[in-house]
Amino acid sequence: MLDRIRGWFELGTLIGAEIRLGQDGTESVQACTLQISGDRMTVKDQHTGLKNITHFAKHYKPGPLAVCLTGKGILTKQIQPIAVASEQVISQVLPNANAADFYFQLEQRDGHAVVSLVRRPVADDLIKELTALGFQVICLSLGALRNGQATSNLKPELMPAYDSAFQVLLKQELTGVDHAALNENRLQAFARAKVGGIAAVFGCVMLVLLVINFFMFSHYEAEAGRLSLKRNRSGMQVKKFQQMESDIQQKTSLITSAGWAGGYPYSWLTGQLMAGRPSAVAITQFSINPLKIQSGATSTAEIYETGKIRVSGTCDQAATLNNWLQEVRAKEWVKDCGILNYELNRESGKGQFTIDIEISDYEG
């Protein structure tokens, strides 16, 4: 797993192409794509005998490319081992040549060195043509290299193309020409691979964070839903209790205002009054906790006078009524007693009265 992740930060895919030069330019192109995944190397898209660079571009997607030039125009000579590669080695191949006209490659081998030359215009024209087609040349090798490593399914004709790309992917000491633009291209290709690796790791981290966030959000959303449901239920219960409390307060107020909360039994009070009533006194209305008469009031609320008894009726003589009031006033449960209204009916000759009896507080 670590090797796979490490591979994200390295250049993992590279096209290797051998361009065989002929008398009139490009004679043929052999190419393949190398791909590294962990510690495994695979070779794909193997093509041989492609007619030219345009034909080559139809088979491969533009991207990093390692080129190996072979055939006519590539001068190679074996010389004594040399410690430092410089343009002076060109004079050992072409003594009278202008070193500025050539690209050279120095390959160290067992007991000797091999110098390969190519004219700059030839190489530059090929690089320009490949660049115009979208390819990024990152290495230019001259002649077939001697890596000696290949996969079992590799076509023999593709060995130069394979070796050219293989040394770049494995970051070996490059055998190729020293070309400033190609060196810059190579650095950019590896830098882009690192950026791609960073982006991949960042994407994986973000994906993991998003998955964690999704599950956490789902969990807390479900919890929030349950809490909201509980809150709604609690709110409904609170409203129910508040309504019950309001109903109780209204009923309590009604009971209190109507005089139904405790006190003397109404039947007992009625019996006490009626037991001593003279026969000459006729009762036409008897009301305990009567409705209060509100003169000029606009309120429709019913207000009762608690602790009172209102009695209306008729009597033959006012003295009889007064005697009865004296008897009522003498009772223990009577706090006060008085005539609220008295009128003489001229037709019947009887007095019409209304008396109020105030009941004392019950102590039983």
C-alpha cells in the first residue's frame, strides 16, 4: 500500500520511441508505453514499423516522451574511458568538426566509452515536430543503449525505445544528450507527477473526511429529529397542562364567584329561614348567592354576590315582616339582615319586599 501511495508522487507512465533515421529523414518509428505500479513494470501499446512521426502521433496520446535516435546521421565511436564529459570528445570522433554543430552522448561501458553524435538541426527539427503534436520530450538518447533488462512480452524491435524510457522511469543515471530544454521538460514532468500525487492524497483525505462527515451528519440529524419529536411531544403536553390549568382556574373562579366553595349547606339555610317564616309572609323568590345587579355596566360577565341570601315576597303588614327579620337576625349564622326594598301594592293592599341576609363565615 505504501509503495502504491509512493508511486503517486513519481512519474508512472512514459512513452519510449525509437526514431530510425534514413537517407531522406525519418525511416520508421518503433514505440511502446511503460507503466510502473508499485514494483511492477508493464509494457503497453507496442507498435513497430510506424512510417513517420505523424503516423506515430495517431497511436499515442500526447504526454511525456523519451526518444532514441538511431540509423543514418548518428555517428558512434568507441574511445578510451573518460572521466568528464565535455564537447572535447567530439573532436575524437570528428577531429575537424565544429563542436557547436553537434549534440553528443557519452556512455561509459566496461573498459571503454562510447561517444555518439547527431547534428543539432536534425535533432532540433524532430523535437519541434513532436512538441507541435503535443508531446513533451524529456530525454534524447543516441543509438541503442545497453540496459540489458526487458520484460518477457517485449518485442525485440522495441528494445531501444524501451531502454530509453526505462532509464528515465527508474531515475537511473541518464545516457543521453545534454539539452537544456529537455532537462527542463524532465524536471517539469516529475514536478507535475508530485503535484498529481499530492492532489490524489488530498482527494483521498477529503473523501475520507466527507464520508466521516456524512455519517456524523446522518447520526446527528437523526438525533436532532428524535429530540425535535420529543420537544414537540413535550410542547404538546405542556400546552395540554396549561389548558388544564386554565380550565381549573376558570372553574375555581366560577365556583368561588357562585359561592359553591364550602360554607353552610344550602338546604339547611333554606330550612332555617322557612321554619320561622310567618304565614302572613309569602315568598315569591328565594336566591342564595344572587346575581349582582350592575347598573350602567357594559360587561357581560356574570358576578355573584357570595355569602348572601336574597328573599322577595309579599306580606299583609310591615310589622309582621319586621318581627320575622328580628328572628332571622338573631340566628347564629346570620351576620346582618336588612330590607333592600319595600313597596305597597295599592290594588292588593299588600307590601312587596326584598330583603338581603348576609351569611357569616362558616366555622364548622
